[in-house]
Amino acid sequence: MLQNRKKILIIKLAAMGDALRTTTILPALKEQYKNCHISWVTDRRSYYLLKFCPLIDRLLVLDFCTKLRLRREKFDLILSFDEAVSATRFANLCNAEEKKGFSITKEGKLTIFNPASEYALRMTYDNDLKFKKNKKTYPEIIYEIAGLNYNKQEYVLEVPKEEKFCQDFLKKFKIRDDDILIGIFTGCGRVYPTKKWTIQGYADLINCLNHENRLRIVLLGGPEEKKRNEKIKSLVKKEIIDSGCNNTLSEFINLINLMDLVISADTLALHLAIALKKRIVGIFTSTSASEIELYGRGQIIKANIDCSPCYKKECNFQQCLTNITAQEILEAVKKQLEFIKKPNLPLALL
């Protein structure tokens, strides 16, 4: 029965990583509005990730049936966190006592429901603010939109049960309890291919890390990283673990969960590592690192050139890639290894 429960609707589509980091709002909503019922509307890809989030009471894909269904309902609060036209139009059409976040005018111009969303709106059209001046993390910004107190609330993600998959993986590669697993996700999403660091850079980094016997390097990736990972393996002097590029989302989450440290560009693997509280080294080239919250569990390596970040999907120069060196990332890995408590931790790197 929902009669006495505050009904909240969250609208967040976008990429899976963006959807996942939006789950940081859920603990505060459950705390602020006791016994509230949270519905979340997303796109199909993010649906399969958000179903592992236990604080969402009802998860829906934004399709024709969902639009018809929810327009007949009345919500107490709508949080519209997505700037996409499809999301903002849907937010406008839904019924609610209060709406916060992004809206759209009749003329098709992005606007906002509440004054507290002004900063988030500015971030969408002011490149100087988004690229250079902003110091607020994404969770901090959505908390500002919602009018809630931000206290570095964590991502919300429940690890799906894949015991046999994990056992088979550990057995296949003869992984010991005292091995340090360093997962390296070598690619990125399709929208900004400029986020990928160089194949040679990853190979050089792995060759440096492979000097230590207790460090086990694990290549991570999806179907789009298959050729990339094969090329990296051909450039690596010692054998490394290839976790495969055809794992299900559930299996991939479990792979990240097995890692002690994750190295990744600004993509889903990074956000999964954050959600699973792993040590992290993040590599940022064309996108901004200022919105990323690592909760004190990692380090970000950024390209130190004026044109980065740029959010370009294509670039003929991509100096941001060669600007970052394997040595920089190696030094960051050394620092993170200091926080990993396992017997026989390699001393040479430290």
C-alpha cells in the first residue's frame, strides 16, 4: 500500500556510469522521507545495471507503456536529473506536487523547475565552468538540485551472486589469496572514444607492473575492447590474465569486485570500481575529472595540457593521450598499493 508513503519519481537515462553515480541520492532520500516509495525511469541499458540497486522500489524503462502508465499517477516529488529532450518532456508531462531538476520550454529550450538547479543548468552550456572552473562533484550537484545535505553518500550497488563464475575464474588462473589483482579496463564507451588511453601506454605500464610476482594483471573489457586487448597482450613481455570480452554485466560486476585495484578511463568500469569501494587510478583525457568522487580511495591522472578536457568525440591530434605517461600511472599505483592489506605485498614497488 502506497497511500501513506511519499511517492518519488527519479528520471535519469544516460549512460550506465551516469545512472550508477546518480544512485548516491538514494540513501539521503530514504533518510529524509521515511518509508518513501522511489520509482526510477531509465533507458534499457541502464535498467539492467540499476536492477542491482536495492533502494529502488520500482524500476522502469522509458517507453510508450511507461509514459502512459506514469502519466496517470500522482507523485509527491519528481527529480529530473537528465537533460535529454525525451527525459525533460516526460518530466513536464508527469503529475507531481513538486518538481526539481531539468525541464524544457515549449520552444524546446532546456530550463529548470527550481532555483537550486541553476548551477546544474549552467554546467550544460557554460564550457568554461564545466571544463575549468567547476569544483563540485556530480553527487554534490544532484544533491544541490534535490535540496538535500551532501555528506559524501556512496553509490548504491548490490553485487549479483555469481559464485561459480568467480570460483572458476580464480581456479583457471591459479589465483592465490595473497595475490594482488590489478584490473585494467583498456577502453571506454562509444560516445567519447577520445577517452581511451594509448595501447602502447597500457603495454608499457603492464610491463613495469609485471616485474612483481604477487601482482597479477587482469585485462578487463567488453566486445569493443577485444581487438584492443589482443594487441596489448602482443606487446606485453610476460603472461597476463585476460578475463575475456564477452562476460555478462553480472559477471563483469563480479570481476571488478574481485580486483584489489582498478585502472580505468572515465567509463562504466571506473564507476563500478567506485561503487564496489576498490582502490582506483583514473585516467582522464578528453573529459573532466572534477565531477568524479573517489571517496578518498584513489587517484586521478589528468592530461596536463590547455585543451583538455574538451569533450570532443574526434580529434586529429589527441595530445592528451601521449601527455599521460606510463610512469605517472605507475607512481599512482604505488601509492594505492600502500592501502591494500594482504600478506606478501610486493615491496619493490613500494
